[in-house]
Amino acid sequence: MTTPEERNAALVQWVEEAGGCLHPSVEVYHDPVTKGSFRVKEGCAVNQGESVVTLPISRSLSYLNVICGHPDFPAVTHKIIQENTPPRDWFPAEFLREVEPHVIGRFVLMQEYLRGSVSAWWPYIRTLPQPEHVAGMLPALWPVDDLEFLVGTNAYVAVQEIKSTLKKEYKQAMKLLPDSDFAGYTRPLYLWAYAIFTSRSFRPSLIIPDAEALALPCEIDDFSVLLPLYDVGNHSPVARTAWRTDSETLLCRLISGQACESGSQVFNNYGMKTNAELLLGYGFILPEEEYLHNDYVHVRTRATDDDDLAGTHLVSLRPMTDPTSVVGRSKRLTSDDCPGIATQFSHIQDSLVTSLYEAITRAAAAAAGEQDTFEDSATMDDIMSGRIAPPVKERIVQALGSKLSQDLDVLEEVEVPTEGLSENQRLAVRYREQCVKTLENALRCLASDDV
């Protein structure tokens, strides 16, 4: 048996053997809360603009590693993969043609896991959460008793859709693989591979240079890429980072956009994601702080099959213009010159308020027989500042109040215990408590008479 520290040291050495490195002032640190993270060594520092990780793309793992060089796809070649193509048992051509690329990528990871210590990626795979721990990774894989703690939240609805999708993906893929050769590719192992890719992967278009040279039978972002060691960095929405890959050296660098002092954690930035998205995709949420919050309720205005909360509007714990509403501010469409947001709309994403305004005014025009000639001169700034007809504003407030009250009632109808909870259950309780608080704050402002 080896310790996490020994496995991490072997991972760093494996990256160095290919020409990469970890910043000499940075270490991979393990603790019970963050699990693995980057930390500045005592007495050291990382300067702004320095590379925290330098990773040869040849150490990446994805769909590319099985499609490039496959005898049935001779046109698909790239120097990235040619540098690191160990002997392999090829997947059937029909499997590669019929199965979605992101699903194939998971099967590639399964293949390397099943190879064990002979896998070229074993120094990386042995540092990952292992399949026996899958029940504690993402909500879609939680035991039923834990998942019940999310009932009534956005996350619970999304989990049901994800579980259904995963079941279909695995079943359809296995139909194209001969049982005699792929018996070890079990559904639990597929769920593990899903969790690893979902929580640790990167978009190829942001990492792979000269993507058009791949000549792939799909779009470049139809799959995702695992980046060993690079993926250790934890998320902060305020971290300033850059991801840059040199097209000549094929080295991908994680660059820190700020100085990091001795003993501090060195963060990556996964993008502007709400706690609902972080919970579903990474298995954690950011706590509410005085300087930052990440609590938003997602509101859908139309039916959709999306399982990633796409096409939703946000309701924020604090006003969307508040400096601590980092994700909310990033999604605002209202101009910086807007004279002021009406208090009633201050916690609501402007896209949602505007869509309600348009629906209400168009319905009124149609009722008056003016549908063909209807023109609306109100701008988003006008709408968000409340400079619209009072009856229309009142109807928007009523519609929002009805929807948010309904969502709050659903949350409060579910009684959850507060003692003797598992780690998953404690996480779910913290998340749902913040959902309740977010809706209460938004409803309080909707009931205000102030502009």
C-alpha cells in the first residue's frame, strides 16, 4: 500500500519524465476537506504570470487516444497522440462510429483502469478516487437515501435526468461490444468513469492547438479531455488563471494571474458556475462568505431535456449587482449605464424579467388586435429599472412571486433530519438551506414598494 503523498510524488515524476513539471514552490497537498489541492510550500511564493503546472498534452487521456491511429480511421492522426500511443486492444469500428464521443472517452478510461499497472496512465489513475468510492463522488451516483435530501431542489430534478441518460448511454454502448472481450466493462465502472470525466475534464477547444488538423468525425467539443496533475487545482470563481498550450512544444500551462503567498492554496477557475452546477458536476458547493456567495436558484421557463441546467435563469441570494454576486454579475445583460435596478427585480436575472415583460406585453397586444403591428420601445434598462407601465410591472412581480413561492413551498414541504447524517446528506442539507434563503430574500424584495 502506498500513501497519497507517495502516489502524488509518482504522478509528478511521471509528468516530468514527459517534459512537464510542477512549479518548484508548489506541492500537492492532501487534507480531509479539499482532498487534493495545490499549495505554496512554506517559505516560498508563486509570482503573477508564473506557470503552476506545465503538462505535455501527450499525457492527456480522452477519445483522441482511441480514434487517432485506429486502423479503421486512418485519416484521423495528430502528433499529440502519436507521441503517446501504447499498444492497445482496439475498440470495434462500429462502436466508434455509433457511440457518442464523450461516452467513448469514458470507455477509454475504463480500459486503462482495467489494465492496472501496465497502463501508460497508471501513475495518474492510481491518484484518482477509485471505483469503490463512487457513491460519495457526485449526486447522480449517491445512494437513494442520500439523494432524498435533495428533493425539491434544482439539483434533484437534474439528477433524475442524468441518471436516465447514463443508463441509456451504457446500455447502447455495450450492445456494440462483444461480451467475450469486454466483460469487465461493468455499469459501476462506467459510472465511475462518468464521475471522473465530469469532475476533472477540460474542453478540448481550450486545450488542444490546431484542432482542425485532427480531421475528427465529430466536433472538437463533443468530448472532453483529462489532464493529469493539471486537474488537481481546486476551484475559485475569483481566481485569475489562464490555460495556454504552445502549438510547437505541445506543453499546456496553468498560469496564475495573481501572486500566491507561502502556505496559501493555488486555485484554478472552472468558470462562472453556480453552486447547483458545482454540486452536480464536481460534488461540492462554495460556502456563503461575507466577500463572496455562490447561491442561486435556477428557474426554467420552458420544458427541456437538458441535464446541465442549461437554458435557465438565475435568482440570486444577494442582489445581482452586488460585488459578492460574482457569477450573477457575469451573466447580466443590463448595461453599466442603467440608472438603477428596481428593488423588486434586484435578485432576478435580467433575462428572466425581460422574457416575462415580452410575454405579457405581446399577450396584451394580441388581445387588443395589435399583434401584427406590435412594436416595443422599452429597453432592458427600462424594464430592469422599473420604467415601464405600472400594470405590466405589477404582473411581472406577480408572476415571479407565484413561481418563487411555489418553489419555496416545495422545498419547505420536505422535512429532513439534522442529526446522524452522512457526508453526502450534510452537503445536501447545506445546499437546500441556501436555496430556501435565496428564495426568501428574492420574495422579500419582490414584496417591496421601493423602486
